[in-house]
Amino acid sequence: MNEKDSTMEAANTVPKLLERSFKKYGDRKVAMRVKDRGIWREYTWKDCYEKVKFFSLGLISMGLKWGDRVSVIGENKPEWYWADLGAQAGGGAVVGIYPDCMPHEVKYFVEHSASKFVVAQDQEQVDKLLQIKNELPLVTKVIYWDFKGLWNYDDRILMSFDEVITLGKEYDKLHPGLFESNVERTGSDDVCLICYTSGTSGLPKGVMYTQTSVIHSTGLMLAVDNWCEDDQYLSMISPAWGTEHLLGVNGMLLAGMEINFPEDPETAQENIREIGANLVFFGPRQWESIIRTFQARITDTSALKRFIYGLFLPVGYKVADLRMARRNISWLWRFLYTIAYWGVLRPLRDKAGLSKTRYAYSAGAPISPEIIRYFLAIGVNIKQFYGTSEVGVITLRQGDDIRWETSGPPLPTAEVRLTDEGNTLVRTPGAFFGYYNDVKATQERLRKGWFYSGDFGYVDQSDGHVVIIDRLEDTEELSEGRRFSPQYVESRLRFSSYIKDALVVGSKDKDYVVAIINIDLENIGRWAEVRNIPYTTFADLSQKAGVIELVREQIERVNKTVPDWARVRKFVNLHREFDPDEAELTRTRKIRRSFVEDRYRYLIDALYGDEAETTVETPITYRDGRKGVTKTTIKISWL
């Protein structure tokens, strides 16, 4: 074994990888940069190592013990990473919490994980914790890193991030070498991270990762895609989701690539364009949002530009189709595509910040084939991979093997098999350790080394590609015994620039499919203004005759692409958006299907009835505290 291989083997934990990178790069290379007040602030590997070191020692000085949990809530910033790595280096396990969680959700995650410390971003997050602090007796300190608005707060539980760093420096003088020995002490079987599931079918469960499982998936992706130390990556997925650790934290440590943090979530798209990101990960909803924006802007532009767009986009589609079919592209189509690319398609790619993107990824839910085809037309190959919170990445499309309907073949060391019911079973060395404080759920899902994912799919026997259709529990059967995937139809509906979300429903005692539609307020609002259609509220706009007809056209387009029995026959435009604060969506913006179906059961029943409309009463609270009820008439439409 050569020296390089020996070093790689020795660095079998995240803290050891950090130490290895620090020794390799020191202050000679930037590790992180963050946009702050319009300026990119840079941190070298030495800067990051010292932040992690002293934060870790500061926590230890305040009572962090080996195996304790540390919760972190906030937007993607360097401090999130430093707190994460610092807690791990002290033998702790990190618990990620989505920044838009409500106080009762924060309480659940902190209480369920028995966290001893909470690291919070700013006044907004601190206020949530102060509201529930008396219900969290195990929490000893709430540590914040953005002090704006907190100058006059006087609570003994609060401490700034910089104060913890200062404590760590003093502790280091009294205990020299402790941090280094702690890093050496970390082992591959240590539980270092707890990520909670989205909770689409019940309360979120805490997925426990060991150091091995945290590192494993990133190593597999590196074996397929050649990430390198010159690559730029924008951290915009919440680290509360394990995918950000796979791509961001571990991508930085294993590949040496530079991690960039946006100034605000709203500026992320602009910041991606500034840095020229080489690696990009968006969830399906974000890819859909980019296309909706493109389509809306094209609609608003001049007739000449719409003509040029309509002339050259089909050229991009033709070449994309040839690539997906693995057919030779003739010199004529290459020539036409070159003109189309530099005239129309590349400017679109640049607007999305993808001009330098080498690897574009998507995961978390099936992505519409129209999305993949569109981006391939403008020169971006979206690689959809399949994985779960419990086992990491399992499959990944390789090279130019472009198959829109699959997630690629299993990665090395990963195994996939199916039960007779179509349940996807996975076995991999990177599997999770179990669900925190939930032995029963662990035993139900992890049997003899196989993880029972609950995902309905199949394996293409011709090439081994894995196709995931939907959650097994979410596939529905109609009265004729035919099954269909609501998510399959929903993902295609969301390709429309005018549909933000959709809930597609079927039932054993019914012989057709219905849908509840969330219109895209921004794009349909713009569409209505161009046509001089007046409206006052979201509810008012959603029930306009022209808007209903517009949505009908979008559904009919999708209906042509699905089997006859799975086509939507009736729909309504919902009078409000699905809301994560109302528990209708998870924090990763997936529909909580059973909850939403129960909440809107009256609408579903109306869709299966004979009436042409139904009335909805919505309670409201005015600014002066008065309460009232608004009534909205929702129109039911046949296709």
C-alpha cells in the first residue's frame, strides 16, 4: 500500500478528513466564501480549521461529552459547517433543523434528539427557542452567530458564536493537544449525524449516520463523477437534509472543492451565476421553478424574441432526443445546434447560472422527463440519482448514458432487489445505524442488512437501470383494478409554468382520477395582467373563467402522455396555496399526501359528485385581532 492510500485509509472520519485537508492546503487555498453585504468574504482551510477547533473546544469547556447531540438551525452559512464539524470533532452528533420550522417543530427535533446545545443563526431562530426554552430542560446553551437585533437580549441561556470561540482558545491553552487527540479518537462507527425524515407518513424519524455512512455515498459519487479541487459549489440545500452533507460538507473534504454560500436564499440563483458553479444540485421543484421563470419571461418578451425562441428551441430538443436515443448527430444538426446554442440556448443557460456547470444533479422525488429534456436541449445534463435518508445514494446515471425515466444503475457496493409487491430493497455498506430512539421502526425497515425503502419501482433487466415510480403506499388502485402513480402525473403537471403544485387522487371505488391544482400566482398573475383580467386575491384569480380554461389546457397536455385510466377527468383550482406551516408540505416541499387528502376531503368528495361548484369557508384573523370567515365559491371542471 502506498503512502497516499495509507493516508486515505487513515482519514476514515469527517474530522480526520478536515485535518488532512488543513495539512494539505493550509492558508494557500480558499475553502469557503460567503456573500456578505455585496462582498465575497473568503476563508482558507487554515481559517476553517481554527474555527472548527476552537468552537469544538469551547463546547467541551461548557460540558459537551462524547455522544451528546448538538442541534443546528439556520440558513446555509460557514458557521453551520463549523458548528457541524466542531461538534463531530468533540464526539458529538449533529441534528439539523430546517430554518423555516415553526417553534413546535423545533421543540420536537430538539426534544426528541435530547440535544444539549442548540446553535441558531439569528434573532428569528433565537426567538423560537426562547419561546420554548422552558419545555427543553436538557438544553444548556443557545449559541447564535448573527447578533443583529440581539444586542439587548438578556438571557443566561444565550451566547454568541464568537464567545464560544474565545472560550475554546482559552481552553486550548490549558489543554494543549486535546483537539488533535479528539480528532484521532473519532472512529468510523461513531454516530455523528442525525437527519430527520420528511414525515410524509407520520412523525419525522431521526436517521442516525455513522462516520462510515456519512462518507460512503460521497466516495461512490466521486468514483463516477470527477469532482476536483478547482470546482465551485454553491451551498443552498439545507444541511438539515443529508444530501447537503453528501455534496457540500463531504465534497469539500474529499475533493477539496470550494464551497460558496449565498447572501440570502432569494439571491442564490444570482450567486450561482456569479461564481460559475461547476456542481449544482436542485430538487425537482427548483428545476421546475427555473423553467417556469423562463417560460414566463419568454411570454412577456417581444414578438421577435418569441419567434426566435420558438425557432431554435426545437433544434435543441432534436439534438437532445438524438443524444437520449444514442444516435449519431449529423453534421447538419450539429451546425444548426451551434447556431441555436450561441444565439438562444446558451444565454438561457447563463441566466440560470449554469454556463460552467459540469455536473447537475436532482434527487428527492421523481423529476418530470420534460424537465430533463428541456435542460438537455440547452446543454445541461441533469443526472437524477436515487437514494434515501437512510442509505444515501444508491444509483446514479453515468457519463452520457441519458435515460430520463431511470435513476441509473446501482453504484459499486450497492445492491437493489424487489419484493413481489414492487417494494425496493437496498443493501449498502453506507446504510444508516438505525432510527434514533425508535427500535421498532428500525426493525421494520432494516432486516438482515436490507433496507425496505417503501418505494415502488422496478429494475430494467436489459441494462440494470433502476426505475422508481412512487411511494408504494401512494400508488392508488381504481375500481377496475388498474394502479397508477399520482406523483408521476403531478410531476408532469408541475412542468407547466402556470401550475405550482398539484394533488392527484384516485380511489378503489371510483373509476376516474381527479386533481386539486395550485396555480402559480406570479406567472398567472402576469398572464392575467397582459389580458386585462382584473383580480383582487389569490382566491379570486384562481376562479376566473380564463384561468380555469388555461389550467384545463395544461392538464389536457399532460393527459396525452399518460395511460387512459390515469388521466385526470375533473379538477379544481384551490383557493389557496399548500403551506408547510399548515403541515400540508414537508420542509423539503413534498406534499403530506394523507394529511392533505384528509384536509380537503370535502373537495375530493365534490369532485366525485355531480355539482358544478362548491363553497369553502376559511377562518381569518384581522390585524386588530378580530376574527371572521371568508366564503369562496370553487368551480369544478370536467375534461
